[in-house]
Amino acid sequence: MESDKAAYQKYVGTYKDSSIEIVISMDDFGLSAEVSGRRGKLKLTAKDNHIFLVEGMQERVEFVLNDKNKIIKLIGLDSPMELDRIK
């Protein structure tokens, strides 16, 4: 499991599908997710390599890498969410 905040920088970006956009950002406390059109950020807590628990929800998300080790998607492990990285 990655614990170094600098290692989390690779997850920062904007992820989107046809109905939702989520911005992943990093602050002094770690990663957070902000859903477009909703107020507030949700803290992401690392659970495994590239897998995070969304604070206040029974939802785990996973950042998917391509064969060049770049993050290309954000998927829900407990829901059918699949977002492409656009930024």
C-alpha cells in the first residue's frame, strides 16, 4: 500500500463519463473527491494498491492503470461507476 503523499499525486485529475464528473485533488490530509454539482469534498482513504475507501459511503474506488503505468480510469468497486480520466 502506498503511504507517501507524493505518490498520490498521480491520482490527481478529472474523471468523467456521460453523466458525472469527479475531480480528485490532494491537500495536507491526503486525497479527496469532489463530485460536480454537489457541495463538499469526500476524503479518500487508501485500502490497497490503487484502491481507496470513500469517506461516509460504503464505496470503494479503484484507479486503473494502462500498460505504461498511467492512470486512465476511476471505477467503482461497489457500484457500476466507470469514469475516464480527461485531465
